[in-house]
Amino acid sequence: MVGMSEAPRPDAKTAERFRAVVLPHLDAAYGFARWLTRDPMTAQDVAQEAMLRALRYFHAFRGEEARPWLLRIVRNTWTDLRAKTRLEDGSLVEVENRADDGPDPEQSALAGDRRRQVAAALAALPADVREILVLREVEDLSYKQIASVLDLPMGTVMSRLARAREKLAAELAGRLGRRDNGLPNL
């Protein structure tokens, strides 16, 4: 992992505030890292390093929203790791395959298959396309929050998101072998 530079060590009060403000977003950090890395083990490393960086530099956190702030650190950590090790894009080892808890097993199976198809199509997209879709559709960040995470103007976020949705729809159509994939317009 990328070495951390010297920054002030957090005191007990700062560490407690970090636990309350940032730690609840650990699952989001891991989930985003998982989509970026496409590898559960590497995602754990990236999320762990991002949390360490977030704690180390928590003194710079100015009370804005913690989730986008942490996800930006996750993205930067992944970018640093990728630049350092020149990782090749791998394949997603696991995809979401839980069926809905519903009374109808057939509907549950169809919903689970739909989720697997979407997850596989998303995993097949280029990293920059996958990244913006995950931030909006999986992490449910606003355009403003995405702009903050990706350090882009909001108009750019909106146009990239529109193109990313088109690419996902095309990928799904190709995977399902038909134009109408039975999914609502993304």
C-alpha cells in the first residue's frame, strides 16, 4: 500500500468523533472499493487504507458530508494504488446473488437473476463509467456529492452519468440478447 505521510496523530476526542461521523460509512467505502477494484481482497486493502488516511487527516474534515468525503478518499487511495502497482483490471469474483425475500419463489428467482445480470453488466464496464454509476445508483449520492467525490463540475457529472447509463443499457441489451431487456429505463 501507499505509505502515509506524517500528519498529526488524532487525539482521543478526534478519534471518538471519527467513530461517530465516518465509521458508519465503512460499508459504503468497502462497496465502492469493491466496484473500483473488482476484487474483494484488494477492496478490503483499499478500504482499510482509505479509513486509515481518513483518520489520519480527519483534522482537515470541516463538517461537510462524511460519506462523499470518505468515498473520495477511497477513490484517491485506489488511484494511488493502481498508479503504484499498475494493476490490470480484473474480473469481479462475486456478484450480488441474493434473491428478494418475497412470498413468490419465481418472482424472487427472477429478481435475483435481474440483479446478477445488472451486476455483471456493471462489472464489465470501464472503470470510469462503472465508478459514476456506482456512486449514483448503488451509493445513492446526489449529483453535487458525486461532483465532490470525482472533483468534476456538476454539468460534467450529469453528462457522464447519462452516457454511463446508456452504456449500461447497451451492455444489458447485449447480455440479454434483445433490445427490450425488461428493465425500467435507467
